[in-house]
Amino acid sequence: MITKIGIAAGDIWHYLDQHGEVTFTELAQGIDKPRELLLMSLGWLAREGHVILQEINAADYRIRLRKDV
């Protein structure tokens, strides 16, 4: 499972690098992977300091790469 999470994290990183700041909804539509896997991968990226998450409402977040890493 850790390999799947890492691969999805790479997909997220590349997506954000190409598209800039997006919502989680946009990200989930742009990357064809299960929602739960994307959430685990985002948690990994956030813990490592690679992304910044900002809550929009109870159901969605804004996500962008941290460029100073």
C-alpha cells in the first residue's frame, strides 16, 4: 500500500506543478485514483511540507505546492 500512496503522491505533485492551486474536487477529477488514496497521499505530502492545504468548507480544500521547499 505504501507504494501506491507514494505513486499517487507523485501524481498529485505533478498535477499541482502543471495546474497551480486547485481544489480537492478539481484534483480528484483530474487524477483517476480512489478518493481515499488521494487523501492519504495528500497527508503524506502535507506532513513532508510539500503542499499547503487551506480549508474552504467542510467538504473541500484549496491545495497548492509549497515552492520554498
